[in-house]
Amino acid sequence: MRANVYFTREITPEKVVELYRALGVELPGKVAVKVHSGEKGNQNFLRPEFWCPMVEEVHGTIVECNTAYGDAAGGVRDHTESHRKLLQEHGWTKYFDVDLMDAEGPDVVWPIPNGKVLKENHVGKHILHYDSMLVLAHFKGHPMGGYGGALKQLAIGCASRAPGKPMTASRPGSSTPAPWSFQRPWRMLPPA
């Protein structure tokens, strides 16, 4: 099946809404809007002001989960209280309702039928409060995972802090980082 691809050279909040409308899809029910809200001291994220028209279009709630890394890596999104403070500092709470989906447990455990490495994923339990999810991501490089974007936002971005996120970067049954988490992804591709 061929997919339609929509492209624009004009990167504005209004153009994002226009592209969404071009899809001809209306997200049903209560809509979670998954974003990357930004690290402390890092400006490589799209600001809440940019996303205002799109989030308003779907009457959405901004959602995030805590990270697996924290103080040693310079991040503060690994604990709910410091994460909430950063969301406020970055302006997210000024414009939107914000839900840290794993702020309280227990996690929701979703099985992964026929998973080759992962057999289940642990996600923040607040994900059950939503009927739809819109992922708003920008293309980015990542030191451990290569390229990131919408799929990363869904996979690791919705995983709970523990055990969800460590499961995706560890050997099965271990907390030791998996060898693929430190390799460049193109080295793992089969020869042409």
C-alpha cells in the first residue's frame, strides 16, 4: 500500500494545522498530544507557542513521561516534581493542560505479541485516559539511538520511567545496556 506524503517548506504553526486538515482525519474522543518538552538547558525542542494552534485544533492535552536518566546526565525529567517544574519553566503549563502519564503507578503493561526482543511494554497508566494520540515531533539526532522522531515519541516517549524505559535499552532480563543501544544504527543493517 502506498502512503500519501505531505510536505511543506513553510514551517509555521498555521501550516502544521493546514497539513493536519489535509489528512481528512478527525481524532476521536479525548486526545493526548505527545511532544518532546525539552531538556533543562537545551533549546532543541519546538516551543509550546509553536504548537498552540495544533493542540487547540484537536482540543488536546500535552502528555509526557518521566525519563530513565537524570542528574548524572544533566537531566531533570526523571522525577515527577522536577519534570513538572521544567514543564512550567519551558512554558507548557502556561498554554496547555499537561499530563505526566507515569506520575503515579502502577504502570499499564501492554503485551507485544510475537515480540522478538520485547514481550511487553510498560507505559504510564494515564494513557488509559485518552482515546487518541497525536504525536508532534521534529526530526533529531540522538547519541544512543541514531535518528528520532514520531516513532521514538511513541516507543520510548510513552514508556514509564521504570521499568518501561530501561527495558528498551537493556538485554532481556537484565538492566545492563544492550549492545545495540550504543551502536550506530546503520552498522546493524544487513549488507546490501
